[in-house]
Amino acid sequence: MQKKEQLDSVQFNFGGFLCRCCNLKLTCGFRHTVLQLLASLLFLLHPELALACTLFPLAQPAAGRSVAELQPELRWKSGSAAPFRIQISVVAPEAKVLMSVDTVVNEPRYKLPSAIPANFAAVKVLVSQNCSQLDAQDLNGQGPAFFLDSRASCVLQSRLSRKAQGTLGWGKSEDAESYVVRMFTANIDSDKNVSLKLLETQTMSGIELGLNSFEHTRNSKNYPLVVSVQPVCSGRPGVTQSIFLPSL
């Protein structure tokens, strides 16, 4: 009878505590749950045995960089084995959260699940191991790891400049199907603060513009002026360049 009792029971010695789990005929899943609870108790009693929380900085995209791709792949360097927990928050300039991710991956890389529905956004990222205590507040407390900016590849190849008297020119953007040209009057107060007022807007396909094509410059001599040129690529606005014109 004594032999049967020994076969139907098991003893665990965890952290100096002797625990007895009876009836080994119970499912393995139950015994595994018991072991997990005992392990959790051990780490509570001896926190120094718990695995250290480790954070991994991004290697790609580089810190603070702007990338034109709206569904980029993130990579980080790690000398440790998987899994990795990755937390992501993609935030628009008006503080609207466009995407939230909190998942576990088995490789040191992760591609956003879909393209971001915005031309510009800041991306906050936490990549960690053994950091279950990190929550959304910790993520939101981070500065942006990098930026998504569809305008980054839609730029003028050379600066907007004055080519000849009354003519402006700029370098062609490879992906641009058109250019939006805006003219402003510039008012400079006694403290040298500048305020702009939009006068006219033109959309064109060329890379040169005569100032006389604006009604304002044909009919008025009010200066100074500011003229800006913005390429448009696949329907998305690109990076704007401006020039200050004190006079013709």
C-alpha cells in the first residue's frame, strides 16, 4: 500500500518550499500549469533569479531618419535568441494614432502589417525581451524612432533659383507629374517678423516659370514676394522649396 502511494504522488522542492502534487493520473497540461505557478512563486520570492529585461535599438531604419516607404521593414541587432516583443505606435502630426502593434516575433525583423494612410507620421518603437511590465504608456513616452514621409523621394533635384530677370527655374523631380507654384506677398514688420499672404497658385508640368505669368506681377509692383514650388508624385505632395524675391 505504501508503494502505491509513492507511485501516485510527486514532490517538488521549489526555492526551499516542499510542494506535493497528488494523483499523477491528471493530465500533463494540469501538471504543466502547476509548474508554471510554482515558477512564478519562485520568481516572486527570489526576483534575482528572473531573466533581465533587455531592450534592442533599431538598426534599420536609422534613428531619426525619414523614409519614403509607408510600409517599411524594421530590423534590430541581437546576440540573443528569439522571441522578441515589438511594440509600435504610428502617430500623425495631430497626435492621432494611425497604427498600434504589440506582438511577438521569432526573428530580429518586422514589417508593418499595412501601409500607413498618411503622407507623414512619427513612429515610436520598443523591441524587448523579458519585459512584460512594459505597456502602452512606456511606448508613448518614447521619442520617435524614425519618421514616415512619402515626400522624401519627391524632391526637386536642384534648388529653386532665379535663372534670368523675371524667370525662375528648378531641378526636375524624377517622379513628379506636376509642380504646384504659389506666390505670396511678404510683409516684414519692425521686429523683422515675416507674414505671408497667398496671392496665386499655378499647376504646371515644366521646370521654368516667368514671373509675368502671375497676374500680380503683371499688374502690380508690390514687393517683396515669396514663390514656392512643390512637386507632386503619384498624387502625393512632395517637398516644397521657396525663394525670396525682394524685387524683380
